[in-house]
Amino acid sequence: MVKLRLIPTGKSVQPSFRVVAIDARAKLNGRYIDILGFYDPIKKVTKINEELTLKFLLTGAQPTETVRSLLSKQGIMEKFHNMKIEQKKAVVKEVKVKKVSPSSSKVAKKSETNEQK
């Protein structure tokens, strides 16, 4: 499973963090998949790549509580939530169309072939 979490960087007196996509089993400073942004708690600066983060979230990555909070402040979690709702609506529409169209056409084709015999 992929997690979105913070990796500490900087000095112990001046902490800063990278927001990364990483395998959940990896060590704290282990090999990460991709860097999504950074967070500086002293200056209260956060910069996160929105497109890349949404890509990971849509493919099933789970953010930690702290990263979820940072993403919410940036508005990324709201966009992710809206995208999920749109996807569900699209799937429901496809299912309704498939249920109505193919079944009615199959019935019509069967009745036509029975009448021809």
C-alpha cells in the first residue's frame, strides 16, 4: 500500500519536511516513490504539487493524519472528494445505460429470429 507521509529534513533546531508518496512498509527515511511537496512548520510554508497528489490519491494512496490536514488546508482533499463523487456518478450512468440498451436489443433480436423461423 502507498502512503502519503512526511519525511523529516533539515536540522533538529530548524525542522522541515518533505511530503512524499512511499511504500507503507518502508523506513522513516527510506526510499520513496515520488516527492509531492514540502512543509516548513516554523515559517508555516506549505507547497504541494496538486496534480501529482491527486493522481496518487485516485490510485488508492492513503495520507497520514498530518498530511491529510495539510492537504485539506490547501484544498486538495475537497477536490479529491469531488472527483470521487463525479466518478461514482459516471459509473452509475454507465450501468444504467448498459442495463437498458443491451438487454432490450437482445430481446428484440431473439423475437425477430424466432419469428423468421
